[in-house]
Amino acid sequence: MSHIFEALRQAESLEAQRKLRQENAERASVERRGNERRATAARIRIYGHKPAFGPFFEEDPVLNVSATGALLLMKIPVVAGQKLLLINEAAERVQECRVVRTSCRNTHEMEVAVEFPIPQPEFWHRMIEAAASGYEKRTMPRIALPRGMTITWKGKGESVVSRVQDISAAGLSIASPEPALLGEQIEIQFVVPAGEVNARAVVRHVRERQGMGVELVDIPPECRARLNHLVQKLLG
């Protein structure tokens, strides 16, 4: 009889262990889903402080987000362990985060991974919705170019020649059957009557198999002057 009881106890112990493993696996699966990173084309306001630099405040692109943090594209150098404040104006939220790693993308920008003290999935909600809808706060008018204008752009692949559909001092709409990815940075080059314009832009919205809208984020002063001259002439 004792052998039977011992066998039952062992069976119950094994079943309890099996259930515990299953619960842990389900919990880990939920955590993984909650921490999945999503690409976005949103921008976030960032506040920080550096001993030799003092306080700084800038608005930068967010490459992807998760419940536990984000990957940002910053102009001001930061270091692992540094604390930052992220400000989501759409949701009227402020969130502290910590820099966990950085990597140089080019001479002007760094990819900065940050994490929250605890998961905060709701921090991103309204900002992500605004970016996904393609909503833009356009303070500068866009001018349609019926005959188009040739532009050369390069993302992660080879250079592509496309047509500009409309233009403003802040960005362009580019026709392309294979547009760049949402949130991707691209190098652009086109010619206006005053000369050549070179700039770096971020893809703000994408129309599948049709094209993309880009925002100019880095443009040399002489190129800015040439573009502004063209826009003013077209508006006049």
C-alpha cells in the first residue's frame, strides 16, 4: 500500500511541476508580446542634462517602441546609464528613462536605446496613433508639381531616381513604386534653378506602391537657401 501512496505523491509532484513550467512559459510569452518593438515614424521631445553641456532639449525621431522603452535617433551625444525625460505631448505624458546603449549612425546622429523603470505601454498610445494616421502638423504650404521634378534618393539599398509630386520648405512627396520604410532615413539630391540641393530626410508616411512623404531633417545652409528661393518663387 505504501508503494501506491508513494507513486501517487510522485505523480502529483510531477503534475505540479508540469503546471508550474506551463505557467512560467505562458507568463514569458505574455511578457515577450508586451515587449515587442514596433517601428514608428513618430517624433518625441527629449530633455536631459550633461555636466559639461548643461541642460538640453530636442525633438528627435523614434525608430521603434515597446512597453519597456524605445530606440531613438539623437543629435546630442549621451552615454549608457544617463537619465532622460521623454515628453509625449499627444498623450500629455512625461516618462523618465535610462540610456542602456548607444551606437553612432553617422557623424551627426546616434541610435540610443532607452528603457523605462517599469513597463509603460500606454505612454506611446496617442503618439503612435497620430504617426500611423499620417497626420502632420504642416506649417508650410506644399506646392504641387504636375510635371514633377527628378530626385535621387538612397536609403539602405541602392540609389533610386524618382519624381517629386509636391514640395515645401519642410519636405517633399516622392512618387515611387518601392518607397523606403516608414521612419527610415534617406539621403536625397535634386536640382533647382539656383543649384543642387542635398539633404537628409525621414520618411513620415508611405503609400504602398505609390510613394512616400518625407521631412527634411538635416540640410546645409546653402541648400536651404536654394530650396527656400524655389518655394518662394513657386508661391509667388
